[in-house]
Amino acid sequence: MSGHDEKRVAAGLKAAIHNPNVSEEAKDRAQERLETMGTSVETTSRAPGSHPVGSTDETGHETNRVLGGYKATLHNPRASDEAKEHAREILSADGYQSERPEGVTEDEHQKRVNAGYKAALNNPRVSDEAKLHAEEYLQQHGGF
């Protein structure tokens, strides 16, 4: 397993430990696996600027929702260039990459986008409205 893959596995295990929907038994297994990897929950790092779901900023706003608003600004045709640049700056400071990563083809990028929408369809925490949008997007972009 490459170092990059190992970091992703460790991040997933850490997320499982902090997820209230995961059983204690599964959390214990995740902790044991982290320890065998030579990593602990305390030393596993998050992506730069990432925030746990439901965390709030200094104003009391849910951080992920605020960042989601900035992401939406990037794709809003009615948003001004200045607003989009501001959104890029905020997201960049939080570790979000708005451009397709180097070495990722357009096909691979589209597969990843489609996978995200497919995941939304199966996520019980996603609203019906968002699921409808995901379904429409996938139909329009050959994701089914």
C-alpha cells in the first residue's frame, strides 16, 4: 500500500471512530487497525482545513455548509467574477482544490463526480430535493 493510500485508510478509520452511527465494536476494530498501522487517533491528521461534519465557526455557522455555499458560488453563472475569486480564496485556504487535479483525465473526473452523486442517492442524510437533483444530473450526464 502506498503512503497516499495508507493516509486515506487511516483517515477513514479515524472518521469511523468519531462517527456516532458506527458501533462500538467497529470503532474498537478501527482503533486496533490504526495501532497496527503505527497511527493513533491523536496523530492521524485531517486534510488541511477540513472540519468534522456539524462543526461550527466562530460565528456559530456550520462550517461545511458555509464551505458548500462557496463551492456553489464557483458554479453559479450569475455570480460575479469577484465573488468567484473570493470563494476560491476561502476554499483554497481551507484546503479545497477547485481545479481538476493534475493527471486526472476528464473521463476520470466525470466518473468521480458521478460517484459523488450516486453516493448522495444512497445517503439517508441527503434531502429528497438533493437526491432528485443528483438523479437528474446523473440522467443528463450518463451516470446511470
